Amino acid sequence: MRNRVTLYIYRNGRLLVFKRIREDHIHHVAIGGGVEPGETILEAALREAKEETNYDIVLGPRLWVREFDEAQREYAYLVTEFSGNLALGGPELARQTPTNQHIFQWVPLTELALLDIYPGPLTPNLVNLIEQAVA
């Protein structure tokens, strides 16, 4: 089973996500990615945050663990403590083309459930878990 860490980076009522434009399709992606062999969840979270956002983070509370069929398990965390200058890096930067874009977007928490977001879906119950964690 492949493990994924998802980071919900929160500031001032908003969560940081990627707006993904691939060919003619637009969707959103939560910050995070796969856990590499030999890597802990914490190590993966710190690496993914740095690669994708250039942020140094303090991993906050775990929001949930869920499985997608038998192939993938997601570990989702809230992040409220972070520093650095927001900048795209890692594989996402390397794959940027005019038809394959990763664009940072701070989305109001109240609009999160409306997004076509990966990994998803973000059910009302999961959005509620995020809201409770930031309260």
C-alpha cells in the first residue's frame, strides 16, 4: 500500500492548495505527496512541504487517516506554524509548462468543500474536522 501525507496549511481562515491546470482540465490539489521507502510520515511531511512550498513547517494535529481502495492510505495533518517565502519547487516546478501549471491559491475554509480537490472528496465531515482543528 502506498502512503501519502496531505498537509492543510492554514492562515487567516484560508488553506493553501495548488490550482492545477493540466491541458484543459482545472482542479485543485492539497499540498503533500507520497511517502518514500524508509521515510517516516513526519519526514515525508517536512520534505513535501519544503519541496512544494519552500516552507519549513511544524506538523500540527493529525486530522484523519483514510484509505482509498487497497492501493493508497492518506495521512492528513493541519499546519498552522510555518516560515519561509512561498515558492514552487521540486518535481512540480520541474514539470511546469504552459499546459501543466501548479498555481498556489489560498482558499477560504468555507469554500473548501466546493473544490474538485485531490485527494478527495472532502466530505462535509472532513471539512468539519479541519474547522474543529483550527478553532
